[in-house]
Amino acid sequence: MIRIFLIFAWAIVARAEITVRWVTSETNKPVVVVSGLSQRVAHEALLVYADQGDLKADMSLPPMLGRYRTEPGRLYFEPRFPLERGVNYRAVFRASPKALAIIASFKLPLESAEPTTVVAHVYPSADVLPENLLKFYVHFSAPMSRGRIYEHIHLLDERGKEVELPFLEIDEELWDGAMKRLTLFIDPGRIKRGVQPLEEIGPALEEGKQFTLMIDEGWRDGAGRALKESFRKTFKVGPPDREPPDPAQWKITVPRAGTREALRVAFPKAMDHALALRMIRVANVEGAAAVEDEEKLWKFVPSTEWRAGSHKLQVQTTIEDLAGNNIGKPFEVDVFETVQRRITNATVEVTFVIRE
């Protein structure tokens, strides 16, 4: 009994010298601070975990990613991604492998307000999509939470049966900076001919059939609340598209000089919504672009009145259609190339003339 008491008392002294606590940074983000260090320690001495509510699962989880910073006598850790409300986080510090662990827990409280976040848009917006569709963009009305997203996204066939593993499930979820737009890729192995998943399992989408993309209401937003309602997008599947986009086939409707009328560019087929907004521009003209008509129309309204004369529409060759085909390069070309697609700033130009 005496020996147990002495060990316990020593633990109290050790913990009193070094403290681990969660604080709020100047940018209003939770940060872990280890204070009372007498010497510099490795970053691996401080690890932070997100509990899942299952002790066995929690013990096997890897630590969170984040940024470390040191000051005399202190070690800081700032999580890379925003913390989720209602989730318990553990900061575990060990000065050495044999030292006692000092643990500090933290939890952002759930907000009590009624759910308000909904799925605002899903692109492509058409009711008929190609069999080799590459991706969906899911837009939410408010910032969402990160992690375990694939538990809430389902692809159902026309009988209501869930399609097996249709999406490319990656740990580094593809969110925009505001956490309001998710890029959801169909597994390329279920699209490209001659690769194993397509040969063994078959395509995720099949021509002539109907499918439903379903997002369930259990998905929590950035405030820890479930979605207000589930979302469904039902669509039919058309033939695969393996033809690269060709700007020479785009139809340009030219505005009048001295006006701020929209320049209109009609595509023969739907283009990738996000990339069309980012990769098409009018040289030396400021303004705002929009993509409409089921992603078959690009509109541009200038900030000032159009000047008469020759203008250039510039398009990056890495722009994609719904099947991931680039200008001059079908998506399937890189089956035997490196998985990491090369980044290029190459552009093609289409000249148009605005008259008085």
C-alpha cells in the first residue's frame, strides 16, 4: 500500500512540472500547449487523437495531422483541419518513451439550434449522364464537417440496391477552402477499359439504366448538426463519352460594343462545372462568369462596357468534360502513364470580334 502511494505521489509531482492544455489561438482555433519543458523535445512526444467512441478502435487510430511550433519551455500543436463538434479529442504528451503520459481532453459542444444545412446543388445537373462520368460536385448551404463522409454518400441502382464501392475513397477529402463544396470522384478503375476493377466488378454506372445519388441526413455540418433533410439526384445513364472537347466547335454569341451584355459560349456537350468557371477567360477583360443550361453554356459579364475590336477567349487545355476528357486528350489515354497527372498551363485561344 505504501509503495502504491509513493508512485502515485511521484506522478502528481511529475505532472505538476509539465502541463498540457487546450487554448484558443488568436485566430479562434483550438491549440494544444505543453508548458514547463526544461529541454527541447521531439514533436512525436505530443500526439493528438480524435476518439470514435470505441476504445478498441481508438487505440488503433493514427494521430491527427497538424503544425508544431516551439518556444522556450513550450511546445504547440495546431490541428490541420477544423475540429468537429461533439467529438472528444485527446492530447497525449510523453517526455520520453518510459515517462508517464499526460493527457488533456477537449470537446467542442454541440449547438442546440435546429438543423438548417442542406445540399444546395449537385453537378452535373443534367438528368442523363455518360456511363464514364468522372465526378460529382456536392455543394452545401453551410460549411460541413470532415471525416467519414463515405458513410453518408450512396449510389443506388434502379432497384434501390446500393452499388458496391463506386467512389474513390481517399483520406484527403477534396473540399474547397470554405468546406461547402465536395468533389466526389467515381473510382477511375470502374471507368477505364482494360483495368482490373472494371473487368472484375464492372462499371459503377451502366448505359440504359437509372441510378440515384443519395446523401443521407446523418451527415453533420461544421456546427455538429445533422443535415436538415436527405438529398436524392436520380438520373439515367447514356453512352460513354471518349471524345475530347474541341473549342473550335464551341458557338460564341458576341455582345454589342458599348454594352455590358453577356458573352455566351455554347458547348456541344456538358463541361465540368468547376473547371469551366476557372479555366475559361477573356484575355485582358475583368468580369464575372457563370455556367448554365446543364453545364452547356458559359456566360461572361464584363465589369465595364465592351470595347469594339478583336478579343481572345483563352481556354486551358486541362479543362474537362463530364468524363474527364481534356482538350486533345481522352481520359483513357493515361491508363499506362503515371497516376499523377501532369500539371500544365497550356492554353488554346479562340478569337472573336465585337463590332460597333
